[in-house]
Amino acid sequence: MCGIVGYIGPREAYPIIITGLKRQEYRGYDSTGVALINNEGLQVYKKKGKVSELENALLGKPLSAHIGIGHTRWATHGEPSDVNAHPHESNSGKLAIIHNGIIENYALIKQDLQKKGYTFKSETDTEVLVNFIEDIQKNTQCPLEEAVRMAMKRVAGAYVILLLDVDHPDTIIAARKGSPLVIGIGKGEHFLGSDATPMLEYTKEVVYVNDYEIAIIKADELVLKNLGNEKQTPYIISLDMELAAIEKGGFDHFMLKEINEQPSTIYDCLRGRLDAKAGTITMKGIEDNIHALTSAKRIIIIACGTSWHAGLEAEYIIEELCRIPVEVEYASEFRYRNPVINKDDVIIAISQSGETADTIVAIEKAKEHGAFIFGIVNVVGSSISRISNAGAYTHAGPEIGVASTKAFTAQLAVLMMIALKIGKEKGTLELKRYMELLNELENIPEKVQSILRNADALKPIASKYKNAINALYLGRGYNFPIALEGALKLKEISYIHAEGYPAAEMKHGPIALVDNQLPVIFVATHDEYHSKIVSNIQEIKARKGKVIAIITEGDAIIPSMADDVFFVPPANELVAPLLSVVPLQLLSYYIGVDKGCDVDKPRNLAKSVTVE
Ligand code: AGP
């Protein structure tokens, strides 16, 4: 997810663009740039780092202009760097483009352009796109908007692009498919943004461009066309949102926004990798190292916090499907003790930020012993992604809420694909079950969406238990790591003490805690342990405990026993954790909000623990 801004009109463009970029840094902030057209021609300035760093670097530059575009990047192709930052120029130097999205077939297009003599400075799909458009224009001698239309018909993927042409300094061309684009309508001026934040103080009259539309924007004219070159009537709406609300996509908090992004972030994580129809999982990091992974005598997973919970889930799944012994280590413990690390061990390091100090040091320690490091990271180009031998990005986009939600489910999705791929390759997973699980995984985004549609059912449960002092989260098998994750969410968001436990472990001590004040949350989706978990619920009820159960639609036993239930759609037990964690995320969010906690920035916590 990146942030894009544009302006054309009588005002100075640069101040509008740089301010708009700062407001959209929540969308991506690893590098940034602007392109302006003035008497000096096409000016392109870009660098790695935050918008404020670019702003400082541009002091004294000839920035006066009445047309310009700007971009904050969340890297997908090519790590954060000056050269990979947007805008990108065409080989002729006449065109400058910024882009939010992914061009899935860029590699083939790039090969074709290279054969024609085009050269590329960056690793990005965006630089390929701007030269693809230039090549079409050169070969057909058509207007730029026609070249854009032809290019859009031939690229696969999601995009919003803004394009400047130094030969047409009175026009910005935009195109949209799958990523957001808002055009602010001013008097003799137009504003563009990924959301409305860059234009709020200038106009509340906006047009949300639709998929497959191209916009030809002049100071005093906006023309919308579809890919068939037919004019479309712009549908103008009046915004009533304030700046803060728009950054959160209309949600009250980033955490709630990110919980609700999960259908699309899980889809983005699977996209281009999992093809259930073809029965394939494409992951270059795995394919390039498939021998090391299938012949591993042991897999050691190192991580912290929520990422550690993803690792524990992976232990259950990898051992089940791949029959490789897995150990899950807290990075902070692993780095200080004297662990046995063999050179044919495979280390999987999991980290949303890719900057967690304990995990980085643990990786370095494992590398000293010759272990192979596979990194699963959300932030492209982060430290852990660079010190790993190979890896896979989770593509969850920037996670602003300190409590990890969408990054966790994206980690699970990646780990499930890895286990499926290795299990199939090793022959420990028979084809029928492999195909079934691919289909199950592919259907997860829609099932998460159906859970979110029912989120309000959790609000009365949250207000019923918001004054609890303690809570227990219990689960068995694949649901046990989710019980741990649910407990962590409640702790860090509402400051209520919560513990996750294997449900069967209760009788070895913790059941002494149970009284009529203690809420016990069971992660009890349907699986082979269901009858056992029913007995555990009975044990709690016999001691007057309050039972909240996350169960599968159609469960005919637990609703009559529990004080409160929340249903999730049926799914294979191996992928069901992607569903059962969502109500626990929402429950902790609603309780935290009910208690007036700062759910996006909980006390004492940092989004990335880069210190020991
Ligand atoms: C999770 O909600 C917490 N914010 C925290 O436990 C986090 O998962 C942990 O600090 C690890 O961070 P990382 O994934 O960026 O390495």
C-alpha cells in the first residue's frame, strides 16, 4: 500500500504535495518522492526515508510549479532505496510516473522492453510500466492517454498511476484498477490522493475513480473515460469526514481498520502464490531452497510475541504435514542460552517489523553455527529480510496499530503455504488432502469477511466482561496457539491480565483460579478434540466460571453450556485458526475501547521492539 498525491491549478503544487504525503505516510513510509513540471522542465526528486527527510533535502531546489505528483512507498518489488523510490522516469526522460499496486506480469513486459533496448535503473514494476507506456506511444504515435489505455488493458494486477508528460505540462493522467484514487474538485484546480487527506482543507467535493477508469485532469477540466474510451460521468460526493477519520479509512482506530483489512490482506498474501485450481503454490524463496527445507533434520522457529504464536501454530502444522521436528523458541531466550544448533538445521525467523532486536541477534547466533535462515517478514527491505538466506514477505501492508492483527493472519497464511509445499514435495502429504487444504485456504478471505459482518455480536460480550480482573483463554491442538494469541491481545489492549493455556492443562493447577468472576474464553472450533473441549467447559461451569466460546456454526452442544458464544464458519481444523483469531482480536478491541484504553498505542508498548 503506497500513498499518492497530485495537484494541478493556480496554487504552488509542492507545498500541497509534501503536506499530502505526510498525511498519507501511514500508507507507506520507506521512501518518497515528487515530480514537478516548471520552467526548468520535469523535476524529479526522490529518496529513501520519510517525507520530512525528502523535504529537508529539497530546501533551495527550484520547486515552484503548478502541476506535480508525489508518492510515499511501501516496498513490494525492490527494497527501499533512492533508486527504487517513486516517481520513475521513462527512458526518454519525458514521462514521470507514480504507482500504488502491483503489476503481476511486469517481468515479461520488462524482458520485451529490454530486447527493444530499454534500460532500467530500478528493480520496480513501476519503472517497467512507464517505459511500457512510452513504448506504446512511440510505436503508435498516439496521444498519451491512448497509450495509457492500451497499456492498462495489457497489464495484470492492481494499480493506481499518476503520470506527467513534460510535453503536456497542463495535464495529469491517472488510471485505476484495484487501488484507491480520489480526485478533489476545486475552482480551476484539481487535487488527487489515495484518500482525501491531501485535499480536505481545499475542497470536500470529491470523485472516487472506479476500476478500469482513466482520468485526464487539467486545472479547469476533468474527463473520465473507461478502457473502451467512452466518457464516464464523474460522480461527485461531498465529504463529511475529518482528516483523522480518513487516515483510518473511516474506522475509529487503526487496529479496527487493520482487523477489517484481513480479508484483503490474506488475499494479497495468497495472491500470485496459491492456485487451488492448478494445485500449485509458487514461492521462489521455497523453490530455490527446496532441498535444504525438505531434507532438514529439524526446523527451529524463532520469534517474539504474536509472531511467536504464529511460530507455535506452524509447529503443529509443519509436523503434521511435513513430519519434520519443529522447535519454537522465544528469540530473547534463544540468543542468551547456549542452544544446540546444527548446520543442517533450518531456522525460520518470523517478524512483522523485521527489526526486532532479540530476533535479529538470535538469527546472527544461528548463522554463526551455519544454519540456513528463512525469514518471514512484513516490511520489505527490513533488517531481518536482508540478513536471512531466503524468505517470504507477508504483504499485509503497513500495520500501524501496535497490537498485531493482520500481520499475524498473514504470517499464518504464509506458514500454511510453506508447510503444504514442503509436505507435498516430501511426499508426506498425499495429493487429495493437499488439494483439499489448498481449497480451504483459498476460501479463507471470504469466511473472514463473513465473521467481520457479524462483529457487532461481540460488543455485548465485551461490555459484559470489560471489568474482569483476570481471564483465561483455553484451546487444544491447532487452537492452543490461538488461545495464547487471544490472551496477549486482551492483555496489551485492555490491560486485563489474561493467560492462554492448553485446555487439558487446566487440571494441573490453573483450575484453582476458577470462580464466578473469572471469564474463560474457549477457542473451540470443531475438530477432533471437540468432545474433550466440551468436558473442559463442563469442568469450568461446575466451578461457576463464566464461559465464552468461539465455536463453529452448527455446533449443537456448546451453546447450551456456555454463557456466551460467537460462531465462525466451518473450515478444516488446520486453517481454522485464521478464522478463530478474528473474534478474539475484535473482543480485545471492543473491551479496550469500552475501558477507554488507547487501543492503537497501548501504554508501555512500541510497535517494533528494536531494543534488547
Ligand atoms: C503483538 O501484538 C505485539 N505488538 C508484539 O508482541 C509483537 O508481536 C512482537 O514485538 C514481535 O514483533 P515483530 O513481529 O515485529 O518481530
